[in-house]
Amino acid sequence: MADLSITASSVLPGAGAITEDGISGATITAGQAVYKAADGTWALADADSATALARDAKGIALNGASAGQPIKVQKGGELTVNAVLTAGTTYYLSGTAGGICPLADVGTGEYYDIIAIAKSTTNLKLLFGYSGVSA
């Protein structure tokens, strides 16, 4: 398998959504995993980043933005992504900046960072959990 193929226009907050408004520190597309950088902006999380902060995803972008533009991030609750999900499967941050993948695709040297569990074939229950342990 590979990273989830998320249609940006289909990313929608669901039941119990916890969101935060902020400023983008990079070019971000709706549906990508993000972290809060040291300067307070949101940037793309990456499981094999040399920076520990970047390996700890804290949300999913609900809209696209370029650096310096407003962004809304979902930090908890349910999220519709309209990707092909397998209900009951746990999804992790991938080694592709902003990417989300199943456990089987967490590669050597990448850190385990749980993003969500699929509640259905299109909905995720966000459960961010950084392990600090690499594959």
C-alpha cells in the first residue's frame, strides 16, 4: 500500500471535531498531517524528519494554504476524507511530508506516530499519538 489518496475538496470535519485557526508556515493541502512549529505556525509533519517536533503530528489541515495564509486544523474528533480506508485500521504519519499511511508502510528510520483509526471506509477518528520510537 501507499499513502492515503485524499481528495482535498472532500475533507470535512465530523462529529466532535476540535479545530484551531492558525497561520500556515508552508504550502499545505487540505487532508495533510501538520504540526505546530516553534514559531507557532502550522507545517507539514514528517515521520522521518531530523526535527523531533516535525515527527509529532498534531492535526489535519481542513483547507489549503500557502505560507503566511490562514489555516484551520482539526485536532480531534471525526474527519471525513473520502480516501479508501479499511474500517478498524490504524493509520500513521508517513515519511512523505503531510502523508498518512497504514502501519505496513511505516518505513525503516521513520517514527511511529498514530494519526487515526478508520471508523468506516471514508471516516477517521483522530487519535494523535507520537511514540518517539523509530522503525
